[in-house]
Amino acid sequence: MSMSKESIKAHLKDPAIFCCQRKKGLVISEADLEDPTIFPDLEESGLLTLTSDGLKIGDVLGTTLTVDVEALTPITADMLDGVKSNKLEEKEEIKAKAIVTQEVGGNGMIHVSIDKLEGLSLDIPAGFFAQGVPVAAPAAEVNCEDKIIRTLTQKEYKVKKVEIGDTTSFENGILTIDSKLIEKAEKCNPLVKKVEMDIITPDNQHIFTNTIMDIIPIASKVSGKLGEGETSVLNGAVFCLTGLDESGVQIHEFGSCEGYIDEKVAFGRPGCPDPDDIMIRVNVVIQEGTGMERRGPFAAHTACDVIIQAIREVMKTTKEPVIKEDVYHDVHKLGRPRVVLIKEIMGQGAMHDNVLIPIEPAGVHGGQKNVDLGNVPVMLSPNEVRDGGIHALTCIGPATKEMTRHYFREPLVDALAKDDELDLVGVIFIGSPQVNDEKSYVSERLGALVETMALDGAIVTTEGFGNNHIDFASNIAAVGSRGIPVVGVTFSAYQGALVVGNKYMDAMIEINKDENGFENEVLGCSSICKSDADRAVLMLKTKMAGIPIEAPNRKWSPEVVEANQKLVK
């Protein structure tokens, strides 16, 4: 694969290798040279052997070949009519990042210090030195005003115990759930054939369970609409939705986490139960053969939401003491770099779906499914995401799955919103369609959207791997091709190694946490956590500042993640 004029400058110091058979008398150009980025693959396959006497690309450009050569031949001095180095390599070394400082002394003299001159070209007016050097006016002050757009207050109430009883109530820290809600849940959708509910306490987690479809926070809208006003949140208890169909097939796609809960859950991850949480397990049996269709998993989620809604109604009027109150602002931080978080969510039309902006936090009713919307990008405010604006219906591999609770506690929203040096303008959710034409369509709509936003930077994330990495690469290109610095965040490692890429994917954050680099079927294990978010924000700032980012290792290496994490700390 020959090189282009655009790529040649980055590889002047790399070995010069002919990409194809070439004849005597050729004047060597970039079109005759093999791309150094694929050298490791060629060496590994035995097609290429580098030699110590081989010349660099900067040495051979413009020289004349004196012998006939075969493809993948290293270029040495005896093949050329003199190594007439065009000095490109030396020029690149000289031009490496000029650092210029200017000081105005008390005597009116200006001191200019230049470290490593880069392409300096000056036009100096006649008589300049005779007239004296003009001093530039001070730069105008930057307005760094914070403008609050909306405010969300979340009040937390502590759950000490959960019981199944004859009514639904929340008193003295005890949450009681009416057992009759099970029958109501079974009648909510004809695909629902059976609903079971039990309580799993932190001291009794070695219990077998069907695959976990979702972890759902218990939150209720007390006033205002989603993303503003007041929301009540129960602390210490979450819903755990599990399911299978009538024939006993687990409701899952790539990997299933059925097994003992204490062995199959990464407790403490943003989307998972915390170690001390009480889990209210709702197991739903759906019609045989519908587990791999959108309607099957959706029926299970709807059944679970019937039970949660009864608790939400009680929470709206609770008199229990507030143990914690968080106030979140959607803020425009004027005068600081404008950035956006872009989250690619599943939308491949089988069991891959999500509900956007339901009526209740983390609910189902009243929301729109991203597949039904055509998977086109939809903008949410940071507060809408924090307030349960996404209900996750997907059943992908457990380790990389972002549960409903994950969006409720999304680390990247938290990190970007709290960073005083950045202006987080919103969170874009974009689906990953199944059909390639649709993938291109939604990516182009993303590019058109960000083009209008006057952005200074963006972070693109995706859950899972494989097919949706096609969308991931396309979405990054849609942003980067418009001159916006972009950072990608994904699981890749060993099993999910990227099979697509482009020149804009030069700043990537790996979120794998399995020591062997696999989807290990432990719920939430390789989902985004705070440390990943911190690395992503620092990487974005680095790229926005124009600081070079080192090329990745050829193969996944956990040492790179560890080294970058040390830089963050």
C-alpha cells in the first residue's frame, strides 16, 4: 500500500521500503514507498525483513533508482544514483514545534526567545528598526461568566430494609412492596407469561440468577420535568431485572451473566449495584422465541416498570428524612472551550433498543425508542442524563453493557460538567443501526449537527464492540473531519480489537478491565468508570491544546492504561 503526500511527512524517519516492483531509472516518490504503519504485520508474516543498512524515507525521496527491484525491498545506498537527500528530514527536525516567548523590558527593548525555529518567514517594513519596535496592545479580557440554564435537585432517602407485603409504602426506612403488583405486571403485555419477585440482601448474594438484563435506580419526579425541578431517589436499594423465555432460553445476545450473583456482578461500577445495596430482583418469563426481538425484552422491562411505578407514587409524598441533597446546574461556561459528549447506543433493531426521555426518571412510559426515531442523534442536557433520561433495553455482552443505572451515574457527564476549564454544551445520543447505509446516514447527521455547534472538542463513546465499532469509527470521522478534536472511548483490548479505523482515531481510551482482554460475562466489569472518564478528559484537553499524542502499541497492553492513569493522578 503506497503512501500519500499527506502521510509522508509523518514518516520521514521510518525505513524506506518499495511497495511494488520498480524499474531502473525511476525517480522515487511517495507513491513508490510502502506505508510504515503496516510493517509489523508484514514482518510477522515473513514478507518483510528490515536491514540495518536501509535508508530512511527522508533520504530517498527524489533520488534515482539504478537497478530493478522487487516489492517489499528495503532501499539501500547502492541502489541509488547518490543519496541526494532532499533535506526533508532535517527540515522536519528543525521545524519541530517552535516555542516563542516575548518580554518587554523596562528600557523599551523587546526580548524574543525562539526554541527550535519552525518555518519562519518575516516581512519587515523599511525603516522598522529606525522607528523602534511597536508594542502590541494587551489582549482583551475573556468573559468567563457562568450562565445557569436549569437546575435539578435530587434528594436521597435511605432504605434500610425491603419487604414484600400487602401494600406499597416507605416508612422508617422500610420499603414495602405490594405482592399484588406481580399480577398487575403479568397483565401489562401479552408477551409476559410470568413474573417473580424476591429480595437479595448484601449478606446473601451467593444466589443463582438468570441473566441480568438491567439494573434500575428507584427515582421519582416530585416536581418539574425530567432534567429540572426535584427528584426523589432511594439510596441503598435497586431493581435487578432478569429474564428468560418460556423454553428456558436466557434473554441475552453476546454473552449471558446467569450464575451466582456474587460472582457475576462487578459491584460498585456506575451501572451496577453497590456492595451494600439491597437488590429487588424481578424475573420475567416472556413468550417463547421473542427474546431476540425488540418486543420481547421491552415487555420484560415494561413489567418491571409497573412495580417500580407504584413505589414512585409513594416517594412523591414521603415524609422520610433526606440523607443527602445534590443540586446540579446545566451551565453555559462562557469563555471556555465548548465540548460535547457523544454516546453511541445500541439500535440494531433486534433486541437492541433504548428509551429516551421517559416521563419518570429511569422509567419506560412516555419515552421514545431510538430505533423508532431512526437512530439519528438526539441531544440531551447533562441534567436530563443525570435525571434518568435513558432507560437501557439492550441485552449485549454483560461486561460492556451500560445499564439504566449507568446513565443515571454516567462518569463522563459528571467529569465534564464539573470541569471548570470546559463548557459541556450537551450529551448527544446516537444509535448504531444494522444496515451499512443507515450507519452512514446517522453519522452524517451527527456531523451536520456538530458542525453548527461551534465546538472545540468532543468525546465519543460506545458500549460493546464488533459491529458497532463500524459506527464508532464513522462517528469519530464525522466529528474529526470538521476540524473538531475528538477522543474515542471503547472496549477493545484483545477480544474487541478494532477492525476499522481512520486518521481521526488517534486519541483512544481503553476501558477493558479483564486481565485477559475478554468480554468475561461479569456484569459491568468493562464499563466506563471514573478513572476512564478522567483519562478521557485529560486526553481531550491534550489534543485540544495541540500536544502530540503517541501512537498506540500494535497490540493491546494494560501497561499503557496504567501509565496514562499515573499521568492523570
